[in-house]
Amino acid sequence: MGPERAAGGQTIVFVHGLSGCWCNFLEQIPVLAREHRVIALDLPGFGSSPMPAARISIPAYGRTLDALFGELGIDAAAVVGNSMGGFIGAELAIAFPQRVERLILVSAAGISTRPPEKGPNLLPALVRSERVLATCAAYLATKSDGVARRARLRVATMSVIVRHPRRLPAPLMAEQLRGSGKPGFLQALEAILDYDFRERLPEIACPTLIVWGDGDRLISVRDADVFAKLIPGSRKVIFEDTGHMAMLERPAAFNALLGDFLAA
């Protein structure tokens, strides 16, 4: 779990995406901790958290967050989730609405990441590729500092995730790469592909902010329109020339947007 500060203001809980960790929010934590209590966790199977006893699923991750809130004495919080973390945050807002005061979805999974009913079943191929995926990710994690210092390697490893990898500071990039190669990756990927909550999104009753990059190559910006349509009263903001991780790519603008949303 990342640093927190029990000061005044609101409680903000950051939830990372697939192959991520709490360090995905390094550009937000020190800024927001000046006025708010900030918590950034490693989901079970990622970062420094061990694999859970039961199989990973989106509903199980939602229950994990509910239990974490209880352990930390948090009645409710603003939940910020990127990618799979947005999927989990939305699930929490549906299953445990009393826990979520405000919801911020950053390039959230859960719409186009759900395969069509008649589409190909990708899971057997993913299962066969588990060892290859894990080995490659683990290699990148061990070589993160060297990769982050070399512009060409930075582009090769991160260009699908962020729009302009060369613009990110090398130490920040290294922390992102260190989050890869964790044992929960494949189960979590299967969980994303296997769970459909679109019909339940209108149940979300808290104020919701939807943030996307127009150059997101992992989850289409068109999904932002679907979330905005299905979640009553939600607000949508699209960052230009930005990829899948707006909070890292546009930290100043993202933090200002988040601050305004929390204060509204």
C-alpha cells in the first residue's frame, strides 16, 4: 500500500490497472496528500501484494476494496481507477454504493474489453501464453532502470500505453516497468474479459468523472461515450494527444481536474 496522510479533506483511494501497482499514481499522491487522506494500494496478485486465496475476479476485487475500507475505518471515499482499476471502482460503486462518494474512471475497462458473445474465445490462447507473458514482463521489471534511461527502449515498451514515452521522466517510467511481471496478470486479464456489468452501470448514483485520452491505443476513447451514456449525470473529459494513462501523461491538468471535481 502506498503512502497516506490522515489530514483534513476527503479520503481518496487510487486503484491501479492490469500489470500496474500503486506507483501508477506517483504524480497524484504527493500533490493531493497536502489536503486529503490518500491511499494507493497494490491489488492482490500485483505489486507487493500476494496472490489471493480465491481466483481473481472483478467482483472479488470489489469485495477486497470493501474489506479494506472496513479495516482502515473508511466509511466512504473518492475512488480513482485507471483501466482495470476503473472497472473495479465502478463495480464497488454498484455493489457497495455506500463506499463511493465520488468515482473517477480513467480509461476504464469494462466496455469494449468484454468480447462479443459470438466472438472468438481468446482465453485458451492466453493460458498457453502465460509463461511467455510472465517471462517477458519479469525481464522488463528487472531491467526497468536501464530500459527507462534509453529513449528507444522506452518507446518500444511503453508506446502502446502512453502517447509520448520520451516525455515521461526516466525514474517515473522505471517505476511503472517495475510493476510488471506479477503473478496476478493472467487471472486478472481473464477476469476483465469474462465479466460484463454494462446493464448495471445505470445503478451508479454517485457523482462520476470519466477521463480519457483521445490517443488511447489500449481501450478506445469511444468507450468514454458509453460510460457517459450509461452512468446518470456523469461528466466526460477527453485529453488531446494523450494515451491510456492520463494521470501520468498530463499530471498537472489531471490533478487540477481532479481537485475541481472533488471540491464541487
